[in-house]
Amino acid sequence: MNVKTICLAILTQGETTGYDIRKRSTEGDYAYFMEASFGSIYPALSKLEEEGYVTSRTVAQEGKPSKRVYQITPTGREFFINSLYDELNDDMFRSEFLLFLRFVEDLPRSLVEKRINERIAKCDDAIENVKKLEKEFTKPSERWVLNFGQHCMRNARQYLIEQKHEIIALAQEEEHPARAAE
Amino acid sequence: MNVKTICLAILTQGETTGYDIRKRSTEGDYAYFMEASFGSIYPALSKLEEEGYVTSRTVAQEGKPSKRVYQITPTGREFFINSLYDELNDDMFRSEFLLFLRFVEDLPRSLVEKRINERIAKCDDAIENVKKLEKEFTKPSERWVLNFGQHCMRNARQYLIEQKHEIIALAQEEEHPARAAE
DNA sequence: TCCGTCATATATAGAGTTGATATATATCGA
DNA sequence: TCGATATATATCAACTCTATATATGACGGA
């Protein structure tokens, strides 16, 4: 799944801008399963236009820079829906937090506690964000995906809270020598 | 977190090869929170050697190609442990499966059921794999991370099984016209 | 026996992506 | 007034992935 596919997926649900695609993929309704940056979205939209999968028009705005609104073409829609029949690639998950926890024995308790608390707070923020998003969506599949994300996040958060003291107990009581020596 | 950091993390736990780093990051004990490919691992190891964070030696093997074994230097170890004190970046999660589910209404039930079953089977494989891995590890933090991964996967699997029929019901009873017309 | 596949092992080219930065304008709060 | 934030597009170097090439041995099936 590349950025072109993400753009087509979002455009399938209505015309929009590159700026908005990025926002939805990093903070909005798509944020919990995909992401894309400006550096890949703008070139992707240009290519999609070349290929005839999208069209664009420039819209002037008061008090804001004028924007370029993209719409998907019938060909683009067909191409996207057909691509949903392809074999699915595996999920990708990366977590610096879990890498960090793998080395708790080498780190001071104060730092470990701080990072775990930060993590729990981030989960809370994310759950709040999903709750807000759910109100904006009525299509059952859209709500289902958001619910699934929320369910997984709540579960991870709960497990972390339950295990918190056990993990902190694994950390060093004193500041790590390598760091303390600085 | 870049590939250089992943290499250092794995090398912190013992000398190894580029091939093994890739294997552990895609199928082994690191697979549930990071990943790296050959195209990034080999250049990363070369750079780390240039920078003095690792050293290497070539080891001839019978019946197998000779391999290049990397070891972390004291400087490399210090650099890695210090980097664990940095602010943590957010987790990254991407799922073609969830993108697929977001468009169930446009897809035939047979396909949706097939993909959900494939997904559940993959969860089962992954859970089995983590169980095997857990036996190989004794360090509490390593086991904790594997357990956390297993817990999250079991939860997602269970939720999917519970919701399966509800999702399938959202899909189209007939083959999608756009596809059927091909 | 021969052939394909799989596992070990390193390496690279080309395509794709990220992260940082530049540009421009307007609003909001300190 | 100053900095931060939001809207909006765009680009570039650095990084990463996917696919492929190379080489060898083992294993199983036709």
C-alpha cells in the first residue's frame, strides 16, 4: 500500500486537498492505520492526475492561501475498488516505547516511570480523539474501524496500567552509571 | 528510530550478522515492534563501523557462505544506552486490513469473509510464534515485551471473531458490479 | 537423478517515503 | 508586538523498502 492508494481511498469519500489528506492520515480518521507526509502526498497527487485517476481545480479563499481541490474520476474509483481485491499485505507496527522497555534493566526507575506515564497519557489523548471522530462518522464500516482502534488502544492502556509497577521494579534503583558520569 | 539504532539494540545483546538482524526484526523477537530490510541493514552496519560503534570479522563456515560477524564497541554501547534517554517517538501502525474493512460496503461477502478468516489465521500463527520465542528468552524485560505483544494480538483476534458476522453483514450480497463486469 | 524450493549469507539499484525546511497569509493569546 | 498556531503548497537530502543478483548446500518429490 503506497501513498497513491491512500490518496485514492480518501478521495473516494469526497473531494479534498493535499493538506487535508495529510491531516486525516496523521490526526484524523485514517490516523490509526495509515500515514503519509507532504513529501509523498503532493508527488502522488500529481502522478494520479497524469494517470487520469484524479482531476483538480484551484479554489481561492479569503484569509487563507488558495487551495487545489482534487476529485477522483470514475477510472480512479474503479482502479481503487479493484485494488481492494488484491491480497493484503501484513500490518506494520513499530514502537520505540517497546524498544525502550526491552532495556528497562539498564535504565533508572524515575525515567521508566516517566515514560510509562507519558505513554498512558498519550493513549488517553488518542482514545479521546477517536471518540470525537466517531461522532462525525455515520457509515457503519467507518465507525467499526474507529471502534476497533479504540478497543485495541484501551486494551493496551489497561495492560500497561496493570503491569506498570512490575516493569518499574525491573529498572535500576540508581541513576545509570554511563549517564550519571556525564 | 532508524535502522542504525535497531542494529545497535540487537548488537547490545550479543554479536551477530546482518542476515540475523534482518531475521530477528522480521520473524524473531524484535518483529513485533520494529523491522528492517537488507537494503537498509547492510549500509547501516557499514556506517556504524566507520563511526567506530561496531567492529566486524569474517567467519568461514562449512556448507554455508562465510559470514561477517559484527560486535558492538564500548563507544557503541554507550551511544545506544544514552539514546534511550531521548524523547520517544510515537508508535507507527499501518494496516491494509483496516483500510480494506473501511470499504466493506463496496465488497462482496465472500471476499470479506475470506480476508477475515485469513486474518484470524495470521493472528494464530503470530501467537504461536511468540509462544515459541518466549521459551528462548529469560530476561524479564524481553519476556515482558513478548507477552505484551501476545496480549494485544489475542485481544485483537478475539474482537475480530466476535464482530466477524456483523462486518460480513455490511458487505454486498452480490459480487460488486465493477468487478463482476470484468 | 534432476529439478525446484528453501535456508544461509551479502550486496545493490531503483523506487518510494520521511523529516525538515521554505514560502505566504491570518488569527489568537501573552 | 511577538511568538505560536493554522491553513496551504512545495521541494530536497537522507533514509528505507522492494526486488533482484550471486553463491552454496540440503531436502524432497517426480
